[in-house]
Amino acid sequence: MNKRNREVRAQFAAEGNARAHSFGEILTIAEVAQILRMHRNTVYRLIKRGDIPGFKIGVNWRVNEKDLRTVLAHESDGKVSSLKS
């Protein structure tokens, strides 16, 4: 992971407490891909591997924003290296 990606992920994780909604926002795969600056297929692969928690609504995958922030916070702390493809 390059320095810019680490900075973006850390900033996204740091902003996590700004929302008051108890469940956080529900993100689409396209939104997660945009946040992580990854291809959608990579996001699908990370969800299927269990690296990013996701769930299906019908045939569409979704990711809870709080869960993604948690994963990114651990990643930026150097505790998890699972987001490497």
C-alpha cells in the first residue's frame, strides 16, 4: 500500500465518529471501491475472503460504513495486512 492510500484510509477512518446514526451509512460496492480506490471486483474479492464485512440485500452486496471504518482503522494501525490483494 502506498503512502497516499494509507493517508486516505486514515483520514476516512478518523472521520468515522462524525455521524450520529447508530448503524452508520450502508454503502454500495461502487461506493466502497471509490473510497478505497480499488476496482469493484477487488472489493467483491475482499468481501468474499472476509477481509471486509459485507451482506447481501437481494442480489446486491452492501457494506456497513462503521464496519469499513473499523477495518480501515485496524489497517492504518498496522494491525491488519489483509487488504493486500
